[in-house]
Amino acid sequence: MTSASGPASNSTSAQTAVSLSQDQGVDVATGEHVGLQRKMETRHLMMIALGGVIGTGLFLSSGYTIHQAGPIGTILAYAVGALNVYMVMLCLGELATAMPQTGSFHVYAGRFIGPGTGFTIAIIYFLAWMGALGSEFTASGLIMQKWFPNSPAWAWSALFIVLIFTLNALSVRSFAEAEFWFAGIKVVSIIAFIAIGLLAIVGILPIAGYSHAPGLTNLVNDGIFPNGFAPVFSTMSTVVFAFAGTELLGVTAGETKDPGENIPKAIHTTFWRLAIFFIGSIVVMSALIPWQDAGVDKSPFVLVFDAIGLPFAGDIMNFVVLTAILSAANSGLYASTRMLWSLSNEHMIPRVFSRTTSHGVPLIALCTAMIGGLLALLSSVTAASVIYLALVSSAGLAIVIVWVVLAVCEIRFRLEMKREGRGVDELSFHTPAWPVVPIVTLILSVGTIILSAVYESMRPSLIYMIVIIVLCYAVYWIRTLVLRVRSGSKQS
């Protein structure tokens, strides 16, 4: 950690040292706990990154993508999405190992772009997860109603709210262990799906509608791009949003054991698993289901299992989707809590939010984040057409904006190193093929944002996000102006 502190100026290095010391201890002035604890290991990081990405987007929405873009178009879109995510992780990995701080990317944005941008990134990321929390808790109750139709959905939602809050309140270790097992269930499900699907593709397992091994003929039966190439672009943004969650590695940096060693391990292993899981699943779906039938009524996973004759296919996938929902809620509450803690630790919001328990849990920030999630849940009923829609529809775009900021920060970080005459050999992990990787990341991520403006169905998301960003900058500059006025009046 000492050799990878980054090419900071003396003042910035001092601030970073203070932040890192506070990550571990007690405020000397007040005697209050303000520090987090480094309890996460490589296996936790790997599963957090995988779990953050493998969600309902793959289990439910991938069929829609196949239906729109065709099999080859979908495989291409997911391959580009996986590549973009890997490059984002490489940029984040360099920054997070050099400056391992909780809520890292907003801290990097504040240092390498400007404090207003750092504040804005933290707020839009917090709001993105807050909106996700509301939708996840709602969805969990609806899924349980499928098994218990006479029970109220709100009761199940309340049960899961208590469960997720408790896991996060106990310690960072309990959060990480829960996420490890949540993600593990999803990973095992995907591996089983790919394995069973491959047996059906080669004819070892029978599948409805085929008297012979289906092979891969469905991939190109109606041409490489049956609906033309344009749908590949229109679905690209959906695919990129499906990969959102890998940036959680940056949020965990301040609570990771030996980040210089564990974060790079998690990055490399996560990429290959994501590529195999996502693209492998898409190949199996596309080979066994005609693309015209995918994503119309059911999850493509259920369609494949039903065609093979797997008993209780619907119940199995409902359980997997429930796990994905709880995993997203668990990660969302953790991420939004740490964003509040980090903002407080950087003196951008009141210091009360950086107070922690003896187990290193920022309990006040946690309660605030949970209240925010509950308000988002309430807004889905009372203000669904305005507040809730703005939060949910702009959530995916917020993640892509974070990716853009990460790429810019990595470029500016490396340029600062060059100005100071320092080389990459001083870093415990560095982004390969610099500056190609961050520049391509910028192009792909900005391209996704542009697609949001081009396609009418996605345009409201962009409009909502622009409004939220403008409001965040306005709040920051008003706050700054008020502090300056107060400071001036005290001096006078």
C-alpha cells in the first residue's frame, strides 16, 4: 500500500493519509469510531463483482435482446459489453490499488476532475442504488406471492428489508459472506444451465421440437442479423446496463485486505467468468430457442428448461431470480451506505454520517440509506410517474457516467505521474496498453449515453439524468458559496 499511494502532491498525500488512517480507527478529537475495517478477501471481491453483474438482466431480459438483435447480434452486443466492463475494471483497478479508499471513484473524481464532480458522482450513484432498493424489495414480495398466493406482498418485502438491513448492520464481513453465497447460487445456476444446455445441443439430452441434435443451426437460420444491424445498436445500451455492478470493487477498496494484491486478482478472474457465463448462456439460449420465441412471455432460462423437460423449471428460476434480487438489494444498501460515509469522511456532508460501530459499520449512514430505499419504495406507489420513474430509469445511465468518470480519472492520474517523473513500475497494478484502454472505455461508455439520446424509448432516462446532475452541481455550488460567506463573516 505504501508504494502504491499514487503521485499525489504533498497536501493531497496528507489528506489521503488522513483518510486511510480514519478508515481504520477512532477520531482522536472526539473519541468516536469513524473507521471501517479491512475484512474482505479475494473470494468476497470476486463474488461481489460477479454478483453485482449477474442479475435479473441476464435471467429475464436477455430473451428480449435475442428477440430484437437476433442470436449473433446478441452475442456481439454482450461481447462488446464484456470488453467494456473489463476495461472499466482495469482503469478502476489501477486507481483502487494506488489509492484504496471506500467510495473510491467519487474521491478520484473530486481529486482529478473537481470537487463538484466528486460530489455529483457520489449523489447520482447513491440515488441509483436507492431507486434499485425500492424496486428490489417490491419484486421480492411479488415473487414470494407466486408460491404463497394468499399472503400479502408487503409482508414478504418487510421480511427481506429486515434481513438485508441486519446483514449490513452486523459487520462488513457478514455483508460480504452473504453476498458470496447469494452470488454463488447464481453462478451455480448459470453453470448448470450451460452444462445442461450443451448436453441438449449435442443430442445427449432430448429437447422438445427436435428429433435430432439441434446443434448451432438456430444461430444463423435466418441470417446473421435477421432484423438488420440497427437493433444491435439499439440493444447495446440495455446490454451495457446489464453489466452494471462491477464498479462495486471500487466501493469495497477501503474494506479489502491487501487491496494491492486482492483487487487485481478479482479483476482478472471476474472478467473471464463474466465472458463465459454471459456469452455461454446466450449461445445456449439461442441454439435451443428460435430467436422469434425468445423473450416474448417467459424467461429464456425457463423456456430451455421446460423444453428439456426439467421438472419445476419455473420454481427453480423463481428461486434464482429471488436470490438475484436479494443480492442486488444487499449490494445496493452496502454501496449507498458507503457513499454517504465517504461523503462525510471528505467533509461534504455532516460528520455524523461517518460515525461507525465498534465493528466498523457506519450505522447512521446505513439507516439513512435504508430510509432512502424505503422512500423510493413508497414513491413507487405515491409518485410512480415522476419521482420513482426518474430514479429507476436513470439508474443504469448513472452507472455508465461513473464508468466515464473512472476512465477520465485514470488518464489524468497517469498524466500526473508523468509530470512528476514517476513510472508505472511504482504501481502494484497498472492498466495495460495505456492510453488505449481508457480511451476505448471512454468511447464505448460515451457511445452508450449518446444511444440514450438517439432512441426515443431511452430519451427520458437521459433527460432525468441531466436534471439530476444539474441539481447536484447546483447544491454543491450553493453549499460552497454559503461556506465561503460564513467563513468571511467569521474572519471579519
